[in-house]
Amino acid sequence: MKTSPLVTESKPGCIQATLDVIGDKWTGLLLRELTECPKTFGELELELVGISPRTLSQRLDKLETDCITTKSLYCERPPRYKYALTKKGADLKEVLNSMATWGEKYSSY
């Protein structure tokens, strides 16, 4: 089987660099939710059925640290934020779409 030139000719570690950002459980689904529009923590909790608030908070913090998302204050008391993709985060849409296409093609659901 012939391997795609993109995979074989890419710099070592490029796939790992992507997985370091989107490889954690829930991160891909979280990013999918943010591709539509900015959302609040509560909205993300409702959309990601089964995610714990702690895990959601950890994933959002990591994505912000990696400059994938940004948060903006929309209520001061108590502090409430909306989360959105940065340009860097929006560039992951193509990756997520490719993953979704592959999943649809080979899904056993």
C-alpha cells in the first residue's frame, strides 16, 4: 500500500504536534462545538453530554494556553465567559472535517 506523500514527507513530529492539541478525550468534540459560534461554559456542558465540569474546564484552559481558543468576559458578577476559536483554532476545522469524513466512512455505528 502506498503512503500519501504528505504523511511521509512531513517533518518528524508534525502529527504528534497536532495530537498534542486535539488528542485528549473530549477536545475534538469541544472544538466541533466552537466551530459554529462562541459558546458559554454552560452551553458547552449541555452539548457535550457526559463531560464533567472539571474536564471541560481543564480542556478549555489547555486550549487557551495553546492559543486555540480565547475567552471573553460577558458578565462581571459572577464572572462568566464566552469561548471562541482563534485563527489558529479555526484552522483545525479542516482537520476535524477530515476526521469526521473518515469516521463516517468507516464507522460501525
